[in-house]
Amino acid sequence: MSDRERLKVDTQPLKLRIESEPYAKYLGRKYAVVIDVFDVKLKREYYLIIDPQSLSKPIYELTVTEGSLRDIELWVAKESDDKYSKYEISLA
């Protein structure tokens, strides 16, 4: 796929539009499952690693309910600044 930068999520909510279905991307030493996203505020394209369970489970549920992830807009943030804190996701 394209050469987008990795999106690093923190506690500040980001409004993202999903631009792809999940796919495998080689990240140096291993493959990871990612989706392409568009930051609505900054108008920039990124990829988001969706391996963490707190991301993959809600994204899978969206796939089941919506049929496709493409063009869905979400708010994404982390619960805290801790490296292993869970992600919070809601429809925009």
C-alpha cells in the first residue's frame, strides 16, 4: 500500500476517517495488522496499528455492524499516558 506515516495516539482525542480495510504491513522486524486513516483536523494520511485488543475488538464489531470500515469516522484516544493504556473509540 502507500507510504504513510504511523499514527501515534495519545490522550488527546483524534477524529479519524478510516480509508481501508485491515491489512498486513511489514514494520521492520515483523508484520502488523493496520488500517489507513485520515486525520480530519490535520488533513493528513496515516496508518494505524490495530493489534491492541482495545482497538481490534471495537473495529471488528464495526465491521460486523456496518459491513465495511471504509469512510467510517471515529474518535480515538488513549485512557492515559501509560504506554500500555487502553484505547477509547467512539463513532464521530
